[in-house]
Amino acid sequence: MTATDSGKKEAGGSSALKSLVYVSGQFGGNLPNLIFSGWVLYFYTNDEGRAQPLISMYIMGAALICGRIVDALADPLIGFWSDKTHTRIGRRRPFILIGAPLMVGSFILLFRPMFPAGSAALVVSTIVIMGLFWFFFTAVMGPYLSLMPELAETSKQRVGMTTYMAVAFLIANAYQGFIAARMVDAHGWNLGYFNMALISGALSIVFLYVTGLGVREKYVAPAKTEAPEEKYSMFQAFAWTFKNKAFVVYIFSSVMQYLGFASLTASIPYIVTRLMGKTESFVGVVYAVSIPGFVISFFIINILTKKLGKVTLYKYCMLMLACVLPALFLIGRVDLPVSPTNAGLILIAILSFPIAGNMVLPMAILADVADYDEKLTGHRREAMYFGMQGFLQKAATAMSQGIQALLFGYFGYSAGNTLGINLLGPVAGFFGFLGFLVFLKYPLSDRPGAEAKG
């Protein structure tokens, strides 16, 4: 057995303990990410208890776009850098161990404004810190995700690993929605935003270091006698992906969904406090209601995938999402048989199935796209496809935050004028329907049992 074969066997045969060590990084890395997405906009633009917001909605929207642009551009750069890194402890772990404190430090600073509300200095410093946070986040999580193929090589191992990762993500989301919300709620634990960030940041570092120190990379450098790989630029490799029609259809439908839906997820605190009439801590109830729906939906999706195929089921999920999201417009604006609070909870419960489909199916479909590319070119280039997906989805997320800021700034987002919040639903549904129409052109076969082999 060669050294490479031995490395593959050891990496692929990861135990449950090794899986948990790796997956702890999923929780630790996504904790600041989810808190940022759920609370930063609210923290800076909420004017309750203040003479004025820290930063106006329009300017904050521009700042969020700048941060997301940095995040998107960092994806290919960090991926290329990590692939070319060779150290005694591996290619990925140095990024996790060095990047985690830098990511957490910039995250904490976001909740400790250093200048007066409304000042140009506050705006500039916030934009800079956001850019640093997203760069370090990508520097940690890009190499982290690249470890997974080394640790789990067979299809069964990867499904098990990604299942653990999905659970870790849901736990991090529940922490953001319940524990973090209780920390900042004046009627809850009332610890304040800075202390919430400090505690959450410390947890993030601990869990990331469990992975960074506990995982052993199995990468074996190519032998000196091997022929050198064909050289091509990073930009050239990305350009090649657009020659694959299946990828073009898939990614543009995905971008359309992100344009609408990302603004909704960032507005959960506003939906809870303005439309449903609850306090910040009720955000935790919203997430608590959604988690059982996701778990049940995961089982249903696995059953339906065997009968319908991934692509057909994904189309149904996209269409359902596009049709249901506009119902957000009714909450708090139309007399319904139930209270605004119950209406919001019912809407969330209904949305759990199509959202779960969007969590499970796209990555499996993208794997088929990469297999199709191998048939066309004879090369395995998964990293290029996942990298381009990350770049474009993050760019769409940045644009969605601009859409959110425009809706809030022009139509209103206060307790007495919630039209901007209500319009998020129809706008998200519109973009989601465009994504559905684009995906109807997806060219690959969707016969059950015809999925690409892992």
C-alpha cells in the first residue's frame, strides 16, 4: 500500500469522534456569521431608546454591500492561497488557527462603536471592520470546508458528515435566534450587544480550535518525479465554468433566489418586533418553531427524492417558496382570522419544507454539474464550481441587502409604518419565481437513481 493509499484510508475511515471534532468548526465558524446576519443591521439602524440610529438605513445598506463584496472576492483568493500552502501541520489548519481570533476580534468590534452616532468616522470604521470580518471569515471557513473531502471520501461517509454539519448549523442558528436574542433583550437577560458578542466570540474560538487542533490532515504532496500539472490562471478556470450550460442555468436560478430570500433572513428581528408585535427575545421562539419543521422536512425530502429525483423536487420547492413568501405582505396589514403573531408562526411553519429543500438539494445538484463537466472536459474541477457558486451567491446576498435598505428607507420600517418590511415577501417571491423559470431550462436528466456517483 502506498503512502497516498494509506492516507486516503485513514482519512476516509474517520470515526464518529473525528466527525464531531471536525463538525465543531461548523458551529464555531457559523456562530458569528449568523449573529452578524441576524443582528448587525438591527443594532445599527434601530432607533428605539436612542436620539437617532447609529447609522442611517441607506448608508448601512451600502456598508453591508461593501462587506459582502469583500466576502465574495475573498472566496477564490483564499481557495487558491490555501491550495498552494504547504506547512508542517497541513494546508488548511493554519488558516483556521490563525484566522479564528482575527475573525472573532473584528466581529466583537462591530458591536463596540468607537465614534458618535451619525458621524462619518463611525461609518468609515464600520465599513472597514465589516470588510475585515468577512475576509477573515472566508479565510477560516473556506479552508475548513476544503478539509471535508480528505476526512470523508466515500459517499456514505460524506452524507454522514454533511448531516452532522447541517445539525451543527441549525444549533448555531438556534443560538443566534434564542440565546443571543435573550442576551440583548431589555426584558430578557439584558447583557447588551457587546457582551453578547464577547461571549459568542469566545465560544466561536473554542469550537474552531477543537477542529484546528484536533483534526489531522492527510494531504500527501505530489512526488517530485510526477509531471507538473497544467498551469492556468484562477480567472481562466472560473471562466471555463460558464461553458457548462447546466452550471449556468443552476447558478443563475440560485442567484435569483438569493436576491430575494437573503433580505428576508436578515430582517427576522424587524418581522418579529414590527409585524408580529413581539420583543427581540421572541426571535428565539421563531427559530424554535422552525427547527422541528426542518427536521421533519429533511426526512420527507429524502423519501420524495427517491421517487421524483433531485431536480424535479427542487423545482417544486422553488415554486412553493415563490408562491408562499408574498403572504408576508398580509401580516399586520390585513385583518386575518388569527393574530399577527400566530400568522407569522404559521407562515414560518409552511415555509419550513421549501426552505429545507433549498438547504439539502442544491449541493447535490451541483455535484451532478461537476460530474457532467468531467464528461465534457475529462477533468475534476469541483473546487472551481463551488468557488464560483460562493462568489456569485455572496454577491447576490450583497445586492439583496441593498434591496432591503431601499425598501426600508423608501417605504418605512418603523412600528407605525411597516410597508417596507411587508414588501420583502412579494419582492422575494418575485425573484424566486424568476429563479424557478430559469431552472426550467436545466438540461441534465432527473431520473431517480441516475444521480452522479460520489
